[in-house]
Amino acid sequence: MAKIKTKYVCQSCGYESAKWMGRCPGCNEWNTLVEEFVEEKKAKRGAAFVHSSSRQLKPERLANVVSQEETRVHTNSREFDRVLGGGIVPGSLVLVGGDPGIGKSTILLQVSAHLAHSGKKVLYISGEESLKQTKLRAERLGLPTDDLFVLAETDMLMIERVIDEEQPGFVIIDSIQTVYMDEIQSAPGSVSQVRECTAALMKIAKTRGIAVFIVGHVTKQGSIAGPRLLEHMVDAVLYFEGERHHTFRILRAVKNRFGSTNEIGIFEMKESGLEEVLNPSEIFLEERTAGVSGSTVVASMEGTRTVLVELQALISPTSFGNPRRMATGIDQNRVALLMAVLEKRSGLLLQTQDAYLKAAGGVKLDEPAIDLAICISIASSFRDRPTRPTDVCIGEVGLTGEVRRVSRIEQRVAEAAKLGFTRAIIPKNNMGGWTAPAGIEVVGVGTVDEALQLAIPF
């Protein structure tokens, strides 16, 4: 008879312990260890050995393996296809995460309805809504529902049986935290249930060539709930970013085995659902105020796309002994580093100033090419002198005050010229080997001082 043992598993990181502890040693979170039952079964080593020895395995030379391009299925949304790397790859397993109410179920229901309307067989499995609720949401979004198959089920065994009977080409699981296996004693949503159910869905996707999308809940910190193993198992991880009370949503690929990582798609939430934004640079710059200090435009690369974003800085004298450093959409540690560079290399007395920085539009920027624009925004606000509204600044800043080269400079400058900017301040090491488009002046700088004198003249 199989023995039943208990163990305590952290619901945040998957750490296992033989006894309960108030604080998880793996992730230092409090009260996250939950008791789970484990049924141990003795494996028959002899039978397993005979089975494995009967298999004929032979390695092949990599040069002899025949390669073929992955066929992709295009959806009705170009932004969704862009994030996936050009379309849906059959047999792929995609994890979609985001805050509650951000639009995960909405975008997947829209994609499912349009795929079904175009002749593809799609099975939408909802563990959080009934069939009537799903029908009401589809009608509210104005989606075609004649060819879309819907199932309200949470038992993984029943889900697998329905998939075998219906043989769909696409399966959507909403959400993975509601699906469970009877063989596992722990509750739905626990680490063991999420891990085993995802493994079963991965087997279905790979063996049957079905593209599977699973919705994952997120923690308070914004990461996918459950162990990091879940993100390693899937082929692509898509995160929805943005505030629930704002209309714009950003779908970002943080992992993609079939495309570029950090690719983004911009959507706008409306009554009819999520509508794609084909030119996000105009959206991020449409409310920019000209002639105000602390505002600078940077050309940032998000995957293969160039996005022009306004960086805003507000520098004011502090009222306390320790000045405040706050940033939204930008790494706060990077802001502190660049302020130290400005104080040491450019002579700006910022140690008695509070600094507040923001990337307008709710976008998050994390590439080094935004360093120069951050420095110019801070100096512009500190000196209370506005920059030219038709300038765009690109460059990485080192600790010695030098401006270092960045990648894809020609693509960045071309996007700025298309939106009407007349001057681009870039690293001087990026000046050669390419031709600037007509209508924009390209100026190379070697240090932060040169960039400040050029962008904020006295």
C-alpha cells in the first residue's frame, strides 16, 4: 500500500520543508508554507529497466537534422502577432499574466472568436466563469460566437478527454489556478497542482500539435503566482502592463522561444474590447507640453520596434535632511546613479534637491539608451530652462561622464524624423556608417557636458 506523507510547500517560490515555518527560507515571505499530501509509490525498477532498454536511441549529427521554418497562424490583431514573433506557432504553450481586470481574458476571447470565425477550431475552457457569463462577455464585445466552442470545467482529466474528442487546433485555459488533478491531494491553485497541470498541458501541446494559451494570476509584486518553474516550462510568457483605470495596455513578451523577447504590443481598452494602437509614439507624445523645463524625448527600442517616449523630471529643493528620489517607469537606482554623475562630472549641486522622474504614458523603460535623456531632463528642471521641443536624445552614459554608443541608431533616428523631430543628439561613436534621413539634423556628443550645452543653452 502506498504511504501518504505530508510536506509544507511555499506558494510563492515552491520551497519544500518537512515542517511548518512562519517565514520561507527560499523567498523570505511570511505565512506562505501550506501543508500538502504526498503519496509515495514504489517504482518497479525491473520493469522500467526492461522498458527503457528495449528502446533504440541513437544520437544524430546536428548538421544532418533537417530544419524547416515554423508555420505560424495569424490572428486578427497585428499587435498580438507582433508580440508572439509573427503569429501563433502550432504546438506552443503560452502563459499570459497580468493584474486582475487588466484585460487577459478579454484579449484571449477576442483572439479565440476571430480564429474560430476564420475557420479554425478553438476550444475556450473557463474555470472562473460559467457558459452564460462567457456568452454575455462575448456579446458585450460584439464578437462572432457561431464557431467558438466553450467549456466550463476545472478537472484536468475531463479537460484532456474533451480535447481528445474534439481535436481542436487552439485551446485557451482561463485560468491555470482553477484547474486541478484528483491524484494530487493539495487544493487547486497550489504549487503542486499548478506544476502538474501545466506539465499535462505541455504534453498535450507537444504531442498533438495544439497551441495552448493559459492565463496565470499574479502576486502583489506583479509576478506570476506560483514557482518560477511555471515560466521555465512554457514557450512564451506574456505580461499585461498598465493601470486598470487608464485606457492603454501594454502586452510585453518577457520570454519567447519563437521570437524576440521584450517585444511589446499597445492596446487601448474601449467598450468593444481591446483595440490595437498601430503608432504608439503618437499616443505617448500627443499630450506633451512645449516650452516646459524637465521634458525630453527619447527613442527607445522595445524588441524590434522603436517607441518615442517623453521623459519628465521635476527637481525641487528638499525640506528634509535626506532628499527624495522617486521614479515611475524608470529604474530608481539608475536615476540615483545618473544624478551622481551629473553632480560629479557636470557640477550640478543635486544633493539638496528632491528628484521625481516619470516615463509618460505608463510605459516602462529599462534599456541603457535612455540615460542621456534622463540626464538632460534632470538638468533642464534643475536650471529651469526648457529643451527644444523638436529634439530627441539617445545615448548611454558612463560613470566617467562619457556618452557611449547604442544599438540600432539608424532605426531610432528614422522614427524620430517620421514624427517631425528636427534634431537628434546621439553618441559621436554612432555617427559613421549610415545616412540620416532628410529633415533631421544629427549631432554627435562625447560627454554629458557637451550634450547639456547643446540641449540646454544658457
